[in-house]
Amino acid sequence: MPALNSFAEGGDFEGLPGPRVFAEDALPALLPGLNRQPEPSELTITMRVLLRDVTTGLYFCQPQEWTAESGKAQNFKHSAEAMNLARAHGVENAEVVLAFEESSYAVSLPLP
């Protein structure tokens, strides 16, 4: 039976071959995806910021116009813009909805 350190020295250990050493430039050929840069579509998560009336379930389009379809609702630049608009128009029971287009997942944030 070989000594325990013989494996580290490149010898067999319990019938296993010794360690393999690869030149650094051989790694991309062995692991083709190693240095691949992700496509922009792989990094982008599209999120819409919407304002929804909790009582009716309708989404804000423009003053005095609300819709049941989130895709037709106004997309705000950020949640603070949606909150400010709700306050300016006296919408009391509203929430900001962060809707992710790639999935059916949405986050609702009640207005303070």
C-alpha cells in the first residue's frame, strides 16, 4: 500500500491516478463557458412600478382613469413617484405594486 503522501506526489493512492496539472491556457477549452460574458437579456429583469386602488383592485392610468389590466397602467419611474401621485390626487386606500414581467410574481407595498 502506498504512503498517504504518495497521491500528492503524483503516485497512485488506492488505485487512483495522481493529480492532473493543466496549463492555464487549456482551461477555456476544458470549461467552454468559463469566460463567457452573459447576454444582456440574461441580466435584465423588467419590473414595472404601478399604483393600485386596494378597494377596487384597479390600476392607475392617468388622473380620473383606472384600469383592471396591469399592462395598460402607468409605469412609474420609482415607487416614490407613485406614492406622491396618490397623495396629490387624494387616493387613500392604495398600494404600490412592483410587477415583474418575466413571471407572475408581484410585490405589493401599502402606502404609509
